[in-house]
Amino acid sequence: MSDSLLGWASTAELRLGELLNDQSYFPDAGLSPDVLDRYERFFGIFLSRQLAAGADLAELLAVTPSLTVTSLITHASRKAVPTAVAEEEGEADAFFAEYLAGLGIDPSADNQAEIRHLVEPLLDRTGLDVPDGTEDPVCELGYQACICAAEIPAFLELCDAFDTDGSTAPETIVDALTPDSDWAPTLPMLTAVAAFGRERLVQLTAGIQALRAFSVEDPSSWVDRVQQLGQLEPQLPAMLQAEVVAELRERPVGTEERETAVGVATRELRPRLILDTFRGRVCVRLPEQRVAQPIGAPEHEAEVLWRVSVEGTTRQFRTARPWGEETYAEALDVALEHQVRSASVMDVTNSITWDVPVVETEDPVLIFASNGQNVTDKASLHHSTLWVITPADATLFDVVRSENLPVIETLEIQGWDGWTARKIDASASASLQVVRPGQQPGPNDTVRSIDPRQRVRFIHPEPPVRGVRTHGRLEVHAASLIAEFPPTVSGRDEHWTLSISAYAGIGEPAEEIAEPEILEVPADGGAFVLFDPEAYEDPWVGEYLVRVKGPRNESFRHRYGLVEGMTVTTELEGQSTSVRIPREGGLSPATMRVYSGEKPFTAQPARVTVPSDQAHAQVVISTEAGDSLPLTYTPPALQFELPLVTYPPTWRVSRLYMGSRDLDPTGDIRVRAHNALGKPRVTLRNHHGSPVRTIALKPEDPITFSCPTAEIAKSAAILPQGRLDLEWDDVESRNRVSVALALISSTPHATEAIIDGGDVTFPDLAPDRELAAWVWPATAPWAAARTLPRITERTELPEDLVNAGDLTIQLHSADPFSTLRSPQEPAASAVTAHQDGYFKNQGASLTQLSAFLGGEAEAAPDSPEILPILWDHCGSTENQRAVAQAVFAENPTAALQALSTSLVPLELQPGRIISSGLIHQKFDAPAQGAELTSDWIRALVILSDIDAELTAAGEEGRTPDVKALLDDLRSVAGQRAVDTLLTGRDATLDTAVIDSSTVRIAHMDQAQQDQLMAMFFANADIVPGPILDDNARLIGVLDTFKKRVQLNSVVATEGLIAPAVSLLRALRSNNRGLYAAARVRFDKLDGVNTEDKANAWALTPVVSLVFALSARMNAHGMMGKSTTLENAAAGWSHIADIVPELVTADVVSAEAMVIAVRHSARG
């Protein structure tokens, strides 16, 4: 029969055969549980199809020995009981019956017998050990399966019992496994293996002890220390380590009764991708990290400072503790504005850096579970519905079923042009492959298996109680949580265990509040109410951590806030009964009344009032049984975001005061409510209350509306006074609501600030405005601004800002209901308060730099610590630029690294390297310390390492070892970069060019231009790739075409053509090969009138490459210092600011060609 998996089975058998051929112990093959799941799923379908077509089972298994053994050992790694023990329990046929059922094959007695008799011969054929001392095929498989998942909890309890201080020899633990020991009933397979495979088991035990000890060293973050985990000795096999790590993460060393214990609530430790389907965004979620106080800040301002780098552009974020939390900052979702290869995240506060992969060039897809969890890295998927994000031209294909996967709905991902999100029904699917135009579907490594049978779903049967959360920030429900079980893997009815505990906080052991309960799950699956309403007379009241555990140690947990039968009514004063709105003294007051259901409880108070000046109120629910649950009622409030020129857009809820010219005309006004606003619009009114400008808002998502600011800002700029109102139809009260979001005045908050002793005074402070202030020490612009929460005419300064040099003070409207983060730099309207001194509350190097900037030290420090700060802050004066250039020249590679981690946006980095003179430096110092977040800078550093290795090898007369470095270069810059380095010629210079046809297109009408350019550059920017691959180079050319008007003015007016011609001649006299490379782009312009100023832009790629080659030849000593190039640096830097992708790729290409030519000349 024609079977889509026939080719897969042949390839997989060959691949596994080669892998197992060198192994006598299956775990040493290094296969993960995820990959094993995929083999098992596809193999089962393959066998089922062949059997249905009339094939013989024994013959099929005989021709696929490696696949058969792999699937058998995979099954044994989950649960395996020695045949003798199974017979005593009346389950003699369980292992092979469940194995066959899991594959989708009839578990008949004949089929079981066939499998049983083939185990030992197949182990022999694949070269795997058949241990002496047992004739039980189940034990033979159990030996090869490490420690089966079902016995991991009991084995860890055994380790806890014998190894209390980490010093017990593994042999002692293994020797405790005797048939007559108390451990034998819970560890039947390990007890059997200990008798005939003691040496292997001792090795595994030693690895588990190492892992246990490591987890005890740092209980809060050991799981995140991936590199150290990979260096533990002895190292556990991949198929076992994942299972042990998962168990220890939820139930740490010392946990009693692991079989039924819920364990501790865990915290997310790593940044990860999430899909926000509500907003249509792919985000990087910054986890809840431990807070610390910024330099000189008070304890209540403790926070976590983040730097998130996307394609080399770094942005800063800060997260603080939510209400009621003492140690950890709340999580934050940072939207990815477009498709990228990866994002780099640095927790500056705790000195931790992560790389978050996003889009893989060879497999352009992101896959999320229905709850937004990223499962892209999984080879096997266990969800019945999935969100799949791919280029819009891709097809989602089930290669096993030979059909497209059914799409339930689609979603546009904001900013990801050319991509789409599709929600698929995977309940009846077996595989997922992303197929793009020109590709053929087939069962290769990009295929993921789908098997929803292995995941339990938790379902909330009703919406949560509106506005109410527990102190653990969980929503509160009035009805029980439901667990939905899929059909069982074994094909039989199964016993699962339900455990319910009272949530005790992150990292704290949960306290079980009820005896574990056995759930009898039918073979076809089913749904269970977890909080039985008939179990107790009193209602369920609490914050719970629930666990359901399967017979193969499957473990699924869920946190759930529950007040059984709770109902509430709420009332908001004022025009709007849907959301609180700004008013005098804060926000409109709110009231909530709490009622119990059939089972009574007490609410104290029963009527909860939130006054105008408060964001929330507390209520305690208690029962006669003694349960008590504090809750927080936070009524919904209207949120709005006004784009200001004084600080970045920030969501707030209270009214603000702003200047007539404070609105940013390039931004958007945004408003948000918990439900849709009816016909929202903003109206600008003058001081008489008459409307000046009205604009309707349009929906961004179900709760957010926005409109451009341009017209409003233009009209507001000429008003001496006025206000900005928001109007909408309230969906609950049906009122037309109008509320002032901002009061506008041309009178500034203050124009002068004077330091008097330890206070700052504002002689002309505007009256009747609720103001706060951000304060920066001018001698330390890198320091985070300090917040003065309430400004009066005389306000006390923090102690460390007194005698700390000039202070820059920015007044702004306070918002007691929101956390307003200070901008990175003060606005132009900020005032300066003068005083002597410099900022001292910082490290020694930074203090010395502050003293230098304050005029109280003669020299800047030479510490690498200050390099990113020099890039960020020291370029506004000639003196600062001179200092920066001198420091950069001392250690060019460290300066290059610092630029990568600085806050200089990616598009400005090449211009800064050129203007700073760093482009003329040779990058030959060791690359240490800082992470590299810009691919083009990373490529330059790798090339410098290759250059150093080639030089050292030549001097030492040995063969250079550059294989690993070439692999690094390939992953960062692409195969084209490696080819350029190996051949000394960049092939993309011939293909990604401006030529006569491109110039002709520039003289056509716009419609023709758009049509032709779309044809030439179709889909070039859909999937992000390495910086020197063909598509990336095409994008650089396309960018040049799009920005030709700006480039014309630079190339022609800044006199760059003559220097380029002069340098081209110098290249010819220095190296003919590089001269030929530089001429390629010029020759492509044959027939173009380059004397015509309208065509000057077409010379941009020529100028860019000539300058790059000249600068890098100069850096490597192959060309003398050129005054011509130095004089042209300003114009070259300007080009780099306009077309950064072209210039960065040219610099990397030039470096590769120069290194290639340099070492080829040496022979």
C-alpha cells in the first residue's frame, strides 16, 4: 500500500541503526523524551497501516529492529513492572498490552506473544546489552530504560532516606534495593535491576545524587542554571535527566510522600515567548525576579532593571513589586514589533543574561498552546488545539494524513508583516509541518508529531468574580475547577491521583488539605469536578494548588482561587457604571456587596467600599470550619495613554496637567477599559469649554481604542489653556460619559529650581497641581532618576543628592494609582538646580567619571565598566567625544562589545563606530565579559578571533583550528560570510546591487516603481536571516532605493564621490583583488549617468564598500592612514544612519575579505 510514512520508517531505521550501532546502553544515544515520543508516535501509525494492509507483525518488527527496540525502551522508560511481580498483581499481560495499545495496535494475546519473544533477539541485533541474570524481557527493557518514570518519586525518597547530607556512597543506596526490603513494593523494576545490573544503577544513582546536591545549593534558581547543569559529573542521560529535573523542581529534596504530594509552587525563572491572542502580539515575558535598590534609592523603590536587545537595539525596562509582594518584581510582557531571529534579555539587577530564540531561518514557525505557552522547540506536541505563526504563504500540512490541518480561526500579529497566526484543530491530526512555496512536504526533521492523548486540560467552568483577586494575585471563581482527560495512552481504564493543597506561596511547601483521591479515568477519557461540592458542609474557600498524577508519573498542576457559591454586586458612582473615571481627589468611588450561595460564609465587611483616593479595598471570606481567605477588590478603572514629548507613553488612570506643546504629534492617544467603549472620541476644548477639535477613536483590540495625535497636538499648541476630554457611550448605564483626561496650560509647572541646604525650592511653582518630580544628577546621567513623590514649593532632597553637583529636575503629573517610570533622559523642559560637587553614591570607576564630568578630576577612568556608559551618554560635547575616542582606542574589542550592549539603537551603531574612529581599529583583544547582542558586531568579533588564530598558527607552524569559529560565523552571519572568508570574494556583490535597471525604475511613476520593486524583492524580508545571506543583502539594496532622496543630498552635497574615487585608486595600488571587489558595484552602473545629481544615490553602495575596505585595510596595516577617509567620516557616518543594514553588512564583508587576502598573502 502507499504509505506516507514508508520513507520515514526507512530513514528513521537507518538513522537509529547507525546511532545504536556504537552503543551497548540505549540511554548513551542521547535521545530526549521529546524525540522518543515522536519516534513512537510515527512508528505506531506506520505499523497500524501496514497491518491493516495485510502485513505480518513479526515480519514488520524484524525489518525495523532499531525502531522496534526504541519504541519498546521508550515505553519501558515510563512504566515497567517485572513479569513476576505483575503476575502476583494479576497484571501479567499489562506491559506488552499497553505497549501495543499505545502504538494503536490490537493488544491481542498473539500480538503480545510475538513482541515478548522478539525482545532479546532485537536487542542483540541492535548491539544493545542483554544483561545476564534475567530472562524476563520486561526486565531486559527496564535495564535499558534507565529508571522508569513511575519509579522516580520512590527512588528519590530512597535517596532522601539514605543520603541526608550528600556524602552517602551511591553503592549504599543501590544495595538497599533487595527483594525483602521495604522499598521493593514501590520500586519493583529497580529492585530487579539492582540484582543483575548493579554497576549501571550505581552510575545512575551517582548522577542523581549530583543533581540533588546541585538543587540544594540554590533552591530558587537551580533549574535555570542550564550551563552548570550540563557540567555536572556524572551526567545523567538525557532521557532520565528531564524526568528527574521535573520531579525535583516541583518536589524538592526532602519532600515526603512524593507519590501524592503536590509539592511547592514554582516561579518562572527564564524569559520566554508568549502569544497574547487578545492583543495580537508575540511578546517576550520578563520573569518575576528578585528586586534590589538602585544606587542611592530608598527601599520602597527596589526594582529590577532590564535591558532587552532585539536585532542589536537595546531598550531598558524596569519592573517593581506588586502590591503585597516583598521579594520579587512582577512579570512584564515586552512586545516584539516584528519578526526577528532572537532577543537578548539582561537582568542588570541580578547580572543574568539570556538569549531567547524567536524565528529559526530554516524552520520559520512559532507554535503556542491555547494558553499562549511556547512549544516551538518540541519535537512532539500534546495539545488538541494550537496557535501556529508562520509566513502567510506557508501551508500547515499533516504529512502523516497527507492533508492540511484544519484551521479554526486566524489572527493578525501586529507588526509582523507577511506573517499570520492560525489556530488549528489538532485533535485528529498526527503531525505538523510548515511548507512554503517551492518546498515539498515530507517526514524530515522539521516535522513534529501530534498526540493529544498525553495531556490533561484544566477548565474554568465560569468566568471569575469580576475585580476580585487573592493576595497571591489569583482570580477568584465561584465554581469548581474541572479536569478533562483525553483517551488513555494504555487503551485501558487508568487510576490517576488527585491531590489538593492550600497554596502557601512561591517556593513554599503546599499543605495538603484533603486525603489524596483516586480518579478512575475511563479508557475513552472524561471530565472530573475536582472540588467536590458534596464533600463538605462548608463551602470551599481558599487559594489552592491542585495536582493530578498519572500511573507513569505524569504530573499536571494548577493554581486556583475558589470561594464556592460567591456572588457580588458592584456599584460605581458617577456617569459611568462600567469603569472608574478621573475626578476631583482621584477616581470615582466604588462599592461591592458580597453574597454567599447555598453554603453560607462570612464576608467582612459585607459591603466593600473603595474611596476616591484608593485603588482597591480588602475583604476577608471566612467559614465556620475556620477557613479564611483575604481578597482584594480592585474595581476596573479607565486607563489612558497620552504621547508626550516629555517622557515615553505610559498608561495611567488619574488626570494629568500638561503644557500646550507637550503632546507628541507623531504618537497615538490610547484608552482602555475592561469592556468595549461605545463610540469613543477625544475632544480638545479651549478655556471657555468650546470644542476645538474632535477625533473618533478606532479599536486596536477588544478593549483598546486609539487615534493619531497629530491634529490634536497642532491645535493644542496654540491654546493658552484648555482640556482634553474623552467621551463615550457607557455600555452598562447607557449614559453618554465625558471626562477630562488632561488639563492644558501654557504656564509651565516651574521655570526655576534652587537648592537651599538639603531642600530644593521652586519659586514660581504653578499652584493647584498634583506634581511629582524625577531628579537626575547631571554628573551621573547614567544613574536612574530618583522620584520625589510630592512636590511643594520647598521639597526635601534625598541625602545622596545633596552636594552631588548640578541636578536636572523634571516635574510631571503624579498618579497615585499607577507606577510611572522615569524616562532614560530628562526632557528639554527639565530645569537645572546648581550646586557644587559630583555624584558619589556609586562604584569607584563611575565616581571617578562623575568627578571628571563635574570638572573635579583631570582624567576619565580606563575601566571597561564605563565603556557602555560612554556610548550611551558621552557624545554631546567635543570634550566628551575626545575622551570616548581615547578610551575606545585603548581596547577596541571591548569598546565594540560595549556598543553592542549599550542603549545606542542598532540603526545608529554603524554611524557611531565610524564617527568615533573605532572603524579604523584592529579588533584583536580577547573578547571578554559583555554579551554581544548585535549580529554584525558579533560577526566582527568572531572574525577577529579567526584572524588571531590564523596569525598564531602561522607563527607557530601549525594547522589553524578554526572549525568551531567558522560554525559560529555561519550561525551569526550566514554561509555567505564563511564563503567570503575562505575565498576572499563576496558573491552577494554580484547579485544584490543597484544597476542601470534599478536606476531606470527610480525615474518611473510611483505605481510602476511599487510593482517592479515588489517583483524583484518579493518576500525578501519575510523570514529574518543572517546578515550576509542573499535576502539580507537584497533588503539593504531595497532600503537604498527607498531612501534615495535622503541619500542624494548626502552623497552629492557632502562630497563623498571624489574621496571614494581617490580611495579606489589607493586600493588598486595596494591590492588588486580587493580593488576588483570594490569595482563590482561600480561596474554594475554601466550606462548610468552618475554625473546627474538625481542619480547620485545609486553610488551609495559603491561609496559604502570602498570606505569599508579602506578602513579595514588600514586597521590591518595593509594601507596607510588616510586623511581622505578621515575627512569623509562625517558623510560616511551620515550614510550609515540612513541605510544601516547596507553599511553594517559591507563592514563585515570587508573585514572577511581583508582577513582572507591578508592570510593568503602569507601563504
